[in-house]
Amino acid sequence: MTPTPTLTSPGVPLAKARPRPNQANRPVGRGSYRSADLVGLLPTLVLYGGLILVPIAIAIGLSFYNWNGVGALTFVGASNWSRFFSDSIALHSLEVTFLLAGVSWVVQTPLSMALGLFVSGRQRYRAVYSALYLLPLLLSTTGIALMWQALLDPNFGGIAWLGTHWHLSFLVQNWLGGNSTALWTIVALIAWQFVPFHTLLYQMGRRQIPQVLYEAAALDGVTPLKQFIYVTLPQMRYTIVVSSTLMIVGSLTYFDIIYILTNGGPGDTTRVLSLDMYQAAFQNTTFGYASVLAVVLGVIGIVVALGLVRLTGFGSMASQREGVA
Amino acid sequence: MSTAPPAVALSAARLDEVAPRRRSRLGQRAQRRLRGTIAFGFGTIWLVIVLAPIYFMVLSSLRTEGSYVTANPWLPTGGLTGTEYSTVLHAGLGGYFINSVIVTAACVVITLVLSLAASFRIIRRTSRLSGAALRLLVFGLAVPIQALIVPLYIIIDKIGLYDSLSALVLTMSAAAIPVSVLIMLSFVRDIPRELIDAMSVDGAGEWRIFLSLIAPLSRPVLATVAIYNGLSVWNNFLLPLVLTQSNSSAVLPLGLFKFQGQYGIDVPAIMAAVLLSVIPLVVLYIAMRRQFVRGLSGVVMR
């Protein structure tokens, strides 16, 4: 049989009040459903359970042991945890992590929103701009890091060249190696990488606002600024929450560019928690202590992500489905 | 329809009343043009910020190690050549490329098949297992993969897959499953119940329903999820860094990183390698921009 358009009744809330197949007059036995469920779900659950859920348990368990990766496990109770709370490097990296996430949000959100509103305009040239804005999303993080490393090189980089030849001496700096510039340079590079994605989200959010609202506002003589405050912002709150949460969770767990370009330096100025954890595990081979840092990182990520679930109603959707399970 | 004309008339009257008081029609038009110009300037500055680094990279990749240091990096003067492209291709970029293709393709196929099957079982709600599965997947959605690299390294090492492409395929597929299932669920849920029931009444088994109804109807969401996962697997750096070591199992992001260590100051070679690694995505982007954009934003927009 082929699905015909007449059967596809749009707008009918199919999720609600549908009878369970095993309660209604079911054509086949319960056993065939069970085997279908096993075949359909088990591979997923094995893969996901084995490589996501089991690792969560291992990370928590390992945080109470000392292990160098090859020798025997030594149970040390909570001593890794008490070490964390007096480890000034780790606590500093926690500070850097939150600073990076906070500043990234402050920089990226207004920029993405403004660009998203800009490209959702109807002018033909803005569609072209919008297509070009997405180009950074195609580059891998490694590619972006290497490209900017070349550009920011204080001797031969493109930025330093402009500084020398256009007499803009402030451009000639050791951007990634300077104590006062490294973190802000990283913030700028992360923005370069991720603003395109968030611009896309805001563009789509703006397109979902009914045009009638703006027409009505214009007829009433509402100024563009007030249209933005009283129509655009409230209508885009879902987009703002989703974008902000992805942005903050993403920056809190950010690793790649920092590892490639500064490796935490100079000093500890760009040392974020994920980097601290990586080094504790794979450079110092203190896997137990690295697990403490991993659990802290995971808990921070989960707490912020739960914020998303609460604020967007994603959670109510999921719990509806949970209820009928 | 009968109420519309008076409403418009009313608003138009109000406009006549308000607009002249604020400013003349001409002033309004001038102001709109000013706003357009400011927006154009703002958008163009960002365009320059986006394109200038990429332009710099393209230009640099066409130089030699010597001319890169001497020439104006922003103008195509001082001699351009493509020799660095062949340098990096001979230095093993091709191998990294093939590894990336294998890992990405395997991950995308595994994730699509498993997630679609799981979504179908979850909406059928035929046993307790499907409810439990959904709850477990929602839970995993919030866990950042960065926090799991130590246990993943231990598990992969213990099952003897360290430094293999299978290690990357398994871990990246597992990491992609929760979000893939949730995107697919919101789509599969909207497949009309009547279609499934009709097939069921006709005597079709669950497998038959899945293969000849659910799978074909889900083609749009499959494309979205494939692009989203494909992009993140292709560009993933952390898991290859932790789970592989040798050049023979390095994928592109890690291979580029190794190049940097290997070539150091030969910037044109590194830029050429970065550009070669992005070609498949650029081709894909040009060929199917609409699906691409949907894939990129598919996670949050339904």
C-alpha cells in the first residue's frame, strides 16, 4: 500500500489518546512485539549503555581510586576529592572555564542575534551573505585553529603584516602568547567558530514570528526599536534559551582550540577544566584524580543542560512520553 | 473577511493621525534608508571578518615556504604555485582522508539504522523496554562527552580496540545516538497512526511495517540526522586524540594536528592540508545547501 495524502490528516494530535497496540485488537501475539522490541532496541541500548552509561559509572567509581593506567587500583576514599578542593590550579581552571563561558555568551549572543535578524531580511543580497556566513561551520576545529595560528603569528602572520604596513602597531602582538591577550583571543576565535551557527538559529527563530505582528505594530506607529523590544524579543524567547544553553554548555566543555593553540598557557591563563582533566589523565597518568575533574565537568554540563530542559518545555514533552511507556 | 476592511480602515486612520505628527513621509523614508545602510555596513563588516581569514588561508596555501615569508599575505602577488598541495598529499593526507571517510560513513549508517529502529519501537510502546530506553536516552543527552574520555579510553583499551578505526566508529556512534533518537522521535511520532494500523490489520509484521512504511517516510529526517552527525564526526578531534595513536589510524582533524607538529613553520603546507580536508564538505554544502542548513539546525528546531 502507498501512503495517500488523504490519510495524512495534518494537525491531528496523533500522540495523544492513541490506543496501545497490545490492548486493541492486535493481529499478532505479544511475543512478536517483544522480539521486535528486542531486535529494534537492544543493539542501541548495548552500544549506548556500554559506551555512555558504563563510562559514567566508571568515571564516578574511579574518582575514589588511584590508578596510573597500568598498575593496580588503590582505593583512596575521598582523598582525590579533598585534593580537588584544595588544588589551586584546578580551582583556577574552574574560574577560567566559567569566565570563558560567561564572556563567550556576552559576546556571541548579541552578535548572533543582530546577524540573525539582519540575514532574515528580505533583500536579495542578505541571502547571499547568509550563505557565506555559514562557511566557518564547514571547517574542522583543527582547521580553524591552524588557520588562526598562521594569521596571528607575531612575525609572519597576516594580522601582524597589516599592523606593520598600515602603521597600526597594536595589531603586532603575540596574541596567543601574551598573558593579557591569550584568553581574549581564544574568546574571539570561539566566537568566529560558533557565531555562524547561532546566527542560523536566530535567523530561523525570526522567520517563525508571524509577519502580522510587525504589520500591526507598524500601522500603530511603533518605532523599530520598540518593535524589537515588544515583538521580536518575546517571540524569540525559545530561540534565545536554546541558543544560550548550547552556547554556555559548549563553552564550559570547550577543549579543542585551546589544546591546539595554547595548551593552557601562557602560565595558566587559558587553562580550562577540560584541559586540566585531559592533562591529569594523559600526561600525568593520574586517572583517579582526572575522574574527579571529569565528574565535576559532567555535573556542570548536566546542571546547565537541565536548565534548558526546564526553560523550554523540552522536559514536559519527554515526560509525557515517559508517562505512557 | 467581513471584519477585515473596517479594521484596516481604522488602522489607516490612526496612521494618518500619528504619522504626520512624528515626522514627514520623506523623513521616514530617509530614516529607513539610513537603517538599511547601517545594517548593510554591519553585515558587510561581519562578512569581511568571516571571509578574510579564509582568503588568507587560500592565498597562503598557494605559496612556497620561502615566498610565504616575503610576499604580501593579502594580495595574490609574488608568485603563486600549487606545490604544497602535492607535498601534503604525498605526506599521508590521502590516508587520513580515507580514514575519515570510512569512520564518518560507518558512524552515519550505524547511527541512522539504530536510531530509526529505536525511535520506531519507542513510539510503538509495545513493551516496558521502549519506555525504559527513552528514559535512558534522555538522561544521556545531557552528559558532555568530554567528561567520559578517561573511561572510554579504558574500555576501548580493555577490549583491544585502542588505536583502531573501530574504536572511533563505536564511540562516536554511541555519542550520537541520544540526540539522533530524539530528533527522529519528533518526526516518527507524526507518521499517521492509521497507516501503521492499516498495515497491521493487513497482516504485516513489525519488521514489514518498519521497512516499507517507517523507513521510506522518514527520508527527510534521515537526511537531517545524517548531515548533522556526519559533520560532527568528520570534524571530531578529541576522541581520535584520546583513542588513536599511529598515523595509520589517524583521521583528518588529528592528521592536520600531526602535520603541524611535523611541518612546524611550513605554513603553506598546513594551509593546503586544511583546505584539502574541507573540500568534501564544501562540495556537499554547494550541492545541497537546503538540507545542509536543516541538518545543522535540526537538533533544536523542529
